[in-house]
Amino acid sequence: MEGTELTAEEIIHYCVGKLAGYKKPRSVDFINELPRNPSGKILKTVLRDHYWGKQSVKI
């Protein structure tokens, strides 16, 4: 809903009863805008680079 704000804790708490323990997120990050290519598709590799950094094996 517009004008509503959620915290990371509220999102994680919501998932407790809905998801299995191993699927529940441990953390939630908020970003202002998703990176997209010229055709509008979300660039998942750019999102992953923030977390995987310089590791040789990336999932």
C-alpha cells in the first residue's frame, strides 16, 4: 500500500509462520531502484555482485 513503511524485522517476522525455517530470510536490504537493462529486465548479476564481491564461485 502506498504510504506504508515496513521494517526488515516486520518482514522477517511475517515469514516465520509462512515459510520453513531454512527458507526464512536472515536479513532484508532495501534499495531505491532495481538495476535494469535497456529493455527493462532486472539485472540480477548486478544485484548479486554486491553480496558475492570478488569470490571466484558465484551462485
